[in-house]
Amino acid sequence: MRAWLFPGQGSQRKGMGEGLFDLFPGLCAEVDAILGYSIRDLCLKDPDGRLRQTQYAQPALFVVNALTHLARLREEPEPDFYAGHSLGEFDALFAAGCFDLAAGVRLVRRRGELMGRANGGVMTAVLGLPAATVAALLEEAGVADVDVANHNSADQVVLSGSPEGMARAVEAVERAGGARCVPLNVSAAFHSRHMRPAAEEFAAFLREVEFAPPRVPVVANVTARPYPPDGVADLLARQIASPVRWWDSMSYLLHRGVREVAEVGPGTVLTGLWRSARRTPAPITPAPITPAPVPPAPVPPAPVPPAPVPPAPVPPASVPPASVTAAPVEDAAPAGRTGRPGAVPLRPAWRPEPAREAGRADSGTEADARLASAAERLGSARFRREYGLRYAYLAGSMYKGISSADLVVRMGRSGLMGFFGAGGLSLERTEQALLDIRRRLGPEVPFGMNLLNDLDDPAREERTVALYLKHDVRFAEAAAYLNVTAPLVRFRFSGAHRDAQGRPVAVRRVLAKVSRPEVATAFMSPPPRALLDRLVREGGLTPAEAEVARELPVSGEVCVEADSGGHTDAGVALTLVPAMRRLRDELTDRYGYRAPILLGASGGLGAPEAVAAAFVLGADFVLTGSVNQCSPEAGTSEAVKDLLAGLDVQDTAYAPSGDMFELGARVQVVRKGTLFAARATKLHHLYQRHRSLEEIDPATLASIERTFFRRSLEEVWRETRDHYLSGGRPHVVEKAERDPRHRMVLVFKWYFAHSNRLALAGDPAERANYQIHCGPAMGAFNRFVRGTDLEDWRNRHVDVIAERLMTGAARCLDGRIPADLTSMKE
């Protein structure tokens, strides 16, 4: 049996509904006449940030959900059940035939107006405790004016109440331990007794409305049971001031035999909560609950679920709290979800794009659905489950924020995940991006941050880890490490504990990118005892956390990096992945891990055939990089994207690495259209042959000043000196003033930082000096999409790239591989 779920407020974003309004011009004209403004402009352009305002957000999301439903009905039969989260319940009732679209718009417009007037209250998500425990803590603390607003899963509730009461509630929950409280950026205490005036006015409004009985069962938020034939107005009025019993609703669907759901509207939050309910369903009473008649006004509050909920079982150690899907926040948009240029256009996440890709002719909807389903089974089911993703696919970080906040948010809103490229950015910019991502995705939609090993500034890694722990980051991508470090181990095992069965649990995940077996061994092993002892002595870990760390690997996920952009050993996936897989199995046996380390593949993944090959080689997941740099969301210049879109597979080269200049490490960069690789190599040769700038012949230095630097050596040194002094590292300057060779190194390394800045800025006059990290995967992807809508990089949204590569890989493997490489793979 199947159910369709409609998301509520908080899911809206600029750009939603793209492609839908043209399908239903007549309905849109009718909606515009009712609202007095253009629904298309509101959703696609969001003038003046109106989607942040409840009175605009509710009609907009209702219409987009409704049109998505109508479009879906053109291709699929109606489901067996409908359900919607708060505002989404109006879409469920519309879908079930209780009222038409025009009536629905009038209903949600009035609801939005009434709820938009409320102010002064606050809401907080409590993650990690069952509702009954939270309610008991509030009662013990004497908190009488805070209600449970949303009961989303076994261990996820949202509280709603006055600021004073919420402060005492949060204090009581945090004092008890075992949970995390996340304030929600809303304007009122929605779904609580504090919404009674709005509920009473809405009840009076509903008395003038006639509703048809639901044609298909609609599970109500208030009762977690289907609407009775004559109970629509009553339950809709009660809903405003009653808790959303979403966990009970999803559990009821499970009890009735529903095994497949689809989220009909923007985002994938409800899909994640469905997965959570499948893991830990609520107890279900055998008989349906019929709501008692309630006068339309006043509306009685329902601060907590009517029946106590027993504590949820402790999740397995392999599932960290961070994998819990975000609670939908009703009924005000979280700050930051105002829509940005990279916002996701509405496209049901479970359906692939039409099969225009690479000239394929197989475009039937049945075949598309089969391929989409097959793509969702590629790789490790455990990886998808623990990361909370629909594909075993990640978008890796790219230096200097090229993996931008927009990129990470777009992936998260599509049921996928990306890592923000924090390398090379100040801590202030990194923190701003982190907070921006969390505001726009919600408190628990998974996303990751890059953690870069900086040999020149080890203290920077410590400060970055402190920042991530301050903001409770759960996923980190570790890059450029030659060995594990104390800050890395501190991040991984902060909060580590034992579950109720005594098993070790690490709540944070480190995905290590490796290309050498000795480095992989360090990450696949528990941390060295001496390092743990030191962290305990210095207060970085508690003794209990260190004890747990002795039984777990530093990285639960290790990604094998083959011939990739940026730092690379130019390894070959055909040899690296099988070798690392055997190493993984050997170390799993040696240390007795309860579950094997998950092994990923990256580098060279620019075509579906390459992605398919990675899974055939034994990868549990894949991680892309270069191809995402040529997307609207990537944080680099349009000039760079234009250049990348014209690359072929032979248009990259190897150059010295700026951050590991003295070691001779290499990065892979764009060769076509630039001279960076040749110029960087020349600087490194000069460094190898000379001990100071003064030893280099004047003609060569003059050429470097004129063509490489575009300024004098003295100006470069002044900039470099000021950079280190302002950054609190005077010892670097002092060493350079004592050691002429070190001064030469710093001057040369200035060029590497400068060439990065030039590429990010996109100055056409400086194109020869652009440093663009990129692998041959970019050329492979360009060939793959030639002649399709993705030939123009402006259409290459990161989630669309993921969709094309994964469904293309499923097509490559269709019928050619055994089942244990897809759905059986654990």
C-alpha cells in the first residue's frame, strides 16, 4: 500500500514550483484572482522576501503542493492514503476531494492571516528524548505554559510556549542530559494553547464552509487517525492549537500496511521522518480513535499527545543522532529560508529527469521510475540509512567555499548531502556559512563541513574543531591528512558513549579522503593510545570518551581518492579500491569492529559508466567533486564555469601544491586556457635550485614580476608580511627575515593564493593565472551531457548532476550485475 505526504510550512523556498505553473495556467489565473497577486512571481521570485511571512508562505506552499499532486496524478494512480504535516493537511484534504483548489486557497489564506497575527511565543526542538520523558521533565520543573507542538518521531518533539517558560523547559531538559535543544526561528508559539484565539476565529470562519467527505482516507494531525466523513471542519479548527501527532500518524500508516510513501512538495523532511517511524514505530491501539465532538469555539488546547508514549528503544550504535531527519517547523519559515539564486526548483525527489541524458531514447515514465528505484539501491543500504540519504552519493568539499552554502543546502533539500568547502576560509566566514546552512536546512537535515590538515598552521585545525564542536557539527570530511591528529580525534569522539547494551557509540562521523594504504590504515584503526591519553590530560576528551574511542576506528567512512582535482597522488581506482577494500576487511577483523568501515570512491566520476564501475569495484558510496564545480551553486566565478564547461578529458595537468609547496605535493588543475600549471612548476624549480631570491638572475625575476605577479617582489613581500602579522603569526615573518630561502618560499606561495583569488573573482584579464582545481571527470561529464539540457552549465544544479549520474549508472548496470551489489549490499 502507498501513501502520499504533503510537507508543511518551513519547506517553502524561492524557486519552488518551477515548471508547474506552465502546466496549469487556468488554475494559476484563478489563484491569482483570489489572492490579488501573482502566485508564480511569489514562488519563483519571492519579492521583498514575502515567503518568510506566514500570510504569504501558507498559500504559496499550499498551491505548489497541490499542483505537484495534480502533475503526479497524470503519471501515477492515486495512493491508498494521504497525510500532511500541519499546513500540508490542507493539501491532503484537497487531494482527497474535500474541496477544490479555489476553496483551499481561501482557507489557507485565512489561516495564514490569523496565524500571522500571533507573536511573542517561541518554539524549540528537543532531539534525543521521547515525548513522555520530555513531558515528565516539564512537570517536575513546574513548567506549565509550554506544550508539545510537534511529535515527529520516537525521540524528536517540538516545544511551543512563552519565552520565559521555554527558558525553564530547556534548562530542565539539558540538566537531565541525553538530549539537544535547538531553538527555532519562529514568530509565535504555534500548535499550542497560545494559538487559541486564532483557532477560535478560524473555527468561526469554517462554519461557513461546506466540505465533502474524503474520497481517500486522510490521516489527521490531531487524532493520528483518518478523518471521519463529517469531521473536516472540527479537526481543521482544532489543528491550529493542537500538537501535530506525526509519529503516531506514520505508525498508523505502517499498521495499515503502507510500505511506500512519496513526499509531494518541496524537500524530503517527511521522507526522513517516515524512515524514522519504520525504525521505531509508535504503539498502535487496535481500534481507530474517533474524535469527540468539540464546539467550534473555544478550541480546547491539546498540549501533549492524549496517551503517554513509552520511551523509544535506544538506536543501534551505528546510527548517530545526527541522522535523525529535521522536524518540520510550523507555521513560520525559519530565518534564512528566503530562497537564493541556487534554490531548488520543484521536482519530486523520487523521480528522475526525463531520459534526455546523453541522447537516451528510453523516456517512458515506467522505465524512469524503475531506474530511479534502482539508483536508490546502488551501494550500501547501511550507508544510506545511517546518513539519511536516498542515494549512496555525496558531494565533496571544494576549497575556498567553492562547495558553497547554496550547494550544501541544495543537496540537503533534495535528500542528498554535501560538504561545505571551509579550507582556506577564515573562521568567521566558516561560522557564517555553517549557521546559514543550518538555518536554511533546519536543525537536523544532514550536512557536512570540511576539515583540512594545515601543515603551515596546525593551530588552525584546533580552532576549526573547536568551532565545529561549538555548533555541534556531526559530519566532517577530513582532507590532506598524512596521519591522524589530536584535533581530528577530539572531533570524532567528543560525545562518544555506550548505549544501553554497552556498545560503543560515536555521535560524530569523520569521512577520510585517502589515496595511500598507510594513511588509510591510520584512519581505519582506533586512535593511538598515547594520543588519547594526551587528549584526556589536556581536557580534549573525557576518560569515558577516550575509552569508547579505543574500540572504534578514527573514520567510520573512508573514501578512496583516485585521479581527482586538487590534491592527488594520481592513483588509479581500478587498483586502489580493491586494495583498500581488502585492507578494510583485514582491519575490521583485527579490531573486531561490530560493523565494517564503509568504503567510498572518488576521483574520475564524471560519467555514469565511471559511477557504475565504482560500485562494481566494491564501493559502498561515491563522492563527486570536479563536476559540481561547474554548477550554478558552486562558489566560483562565471568565467571559471564557462571555461570548465568547455573542457575535454585531456585538458588538465599537474602542478605543485601551494599549501605543501616545500614537500613537492601536487594538485591537478585546469590546463586549457590558463598558464598556471606551467608557471607554478617554474616557481617550484626555482625553489629547488636556489637558496634565495637574490640568487635568481634578474631577467627571470623581472619576467615573474611582469607576467606571474603583475607587481614587484617588494609589493608581494609587503602583502605577505602583513598577512602573517595580521593573522597573529609573527614568528613566520621573523623566520623569513632570518632565512632568505624561507622568504623566497613565502613570496612564491603568495602566487598560489593570488591565483586562487583571481579564479574566484573571474577577472578576464587574469585568465592566464587562474588556478582551478579540476580532474578529467569534468571533461567526461561534458561529453556525457553534450546535446542535452545540461550542456549549458546554468542548468547543472548539483542535485540534477547527482540524479543523472546515479540513474545513468543504474541504466549501465541494469541486468548485468548480481543483486548483492545493489539492494542486498550492506
